[in-house]
Amino acid sequence: MSDPITAAAIQALFEKHWKRRQLPESEYYGIAIAIRVVRDRRPHLRPVQPNAVMHGRRFLGTVAAMRADLECEAGGIYSYVEIGTDGSEKLVIMDSDRFDRCRAALVALEEAESKMALALDAWEGRDRLHIEPMDPAKFICARVQRAWACLGNDVPRSVNEGDPLCEFVADALKRADIRVGQGKTKGQPYTAAAVSAVLSGQTKRLNFIRVRQGDDCPAASCPP
């Protein structure tokens, strides 16, 4: 089955809600791509376990003891200084293979310590800048408003239920079968009322919105 989210389909929706207005073809394509991104995004396959950072910090706490053990082992390997006929000195290590393995382990341990500390600091630091994924209605609304801006006219900002912006976003989300992700209406198709609630920041209203008969319109059955 062909993808219902095409530039032509978005153009038809746009002209349905904003008569006698047109966008450049590239903008219809851009809106279609934005809708596909929201529709096709996948959650993380496995969430990071909350104790992963704790175990990482524990590892860093043991590095000093591990380093001391390796240095002690390397230092305990019997060695002597050999003096050549010309008076030059040469360090001779009896178990050179074991000594080399200790030195290689020390280098690897120091590298792991440095990279682990950087990784844990970056992971914990990201929480200060963490942003929840934008609601699909807000994401598509922002892309539509950007498309309007290219016309050089006033960008539609009114988010009342009966305004074209809310109706367009609701129709686009319904066509892609993208459904409400929160409140008591979770799993139901977006309506203009639901889009209005999200865009106005009044998400509690989602608990009181009833889906009318005919609003549950999957992508395959929506009109072109």
C-alpha cells in the first residue's frame, strides 16, 4: 500500500483549510517529511538501567587499587643491570613477557579510567539539558507555521478548536494514524479539540474530550 503521507496529500489538506492560499511545493514536501518522522520514530529498544552509572563510579573507585597492584607486580619481577664492555648499562628483565603484560594492562586501565570518567560525566550532565520529546501536535504545528512564514504573511497562531491551524494539524495526524499519547484519551485519534488542548498547554482538557463517531479514521480510510 502506498504511503498516505505525500506532498500532494498535504497540499490537498492545506487548500481544504486555507482556501485561496498556496505554499511552494517544497514546503508541502517538508511538512509530509515532518509527519513521517513523528509517525515512524521508534522508542529505545532497551532503557539504560538506573544502576549502570553507579557501577561505573564503583569501577573508577577501584582503579587506584588495581593500578597499585599492577605496578607492584611489575616492580617485583626480577631484573638486573648488565654493564657492557664499553661501560654502557642495560636493564635486563628476567620475565619480560610478564612485565610487558603488566605495562600493557596499566596503559589500558588508565585509558579506560579516562574515557569512563568522561562518559559518566557527559551522561549525568545531559539530565540538566534533557528535553522531553515534543508532542506530535506541537511538532507538526511548528513545521506548518514555518511553512507559512515563507509566504511572507502573518503566521497563524490562534489555537482555538475551530481554527484552521488546529483542524489542519488534526487531519494530518489522523491521516498518519498518529494518536494521542497522554490523558484519558490516550490511544484515541487526534481531534481539533485535542490539538487545541495540546497547543494551548491545557493538556488536562484531554481527559474530557470525547471522540465523535467518524473521528476514528485510520490512514487507510481517510479521504485523499
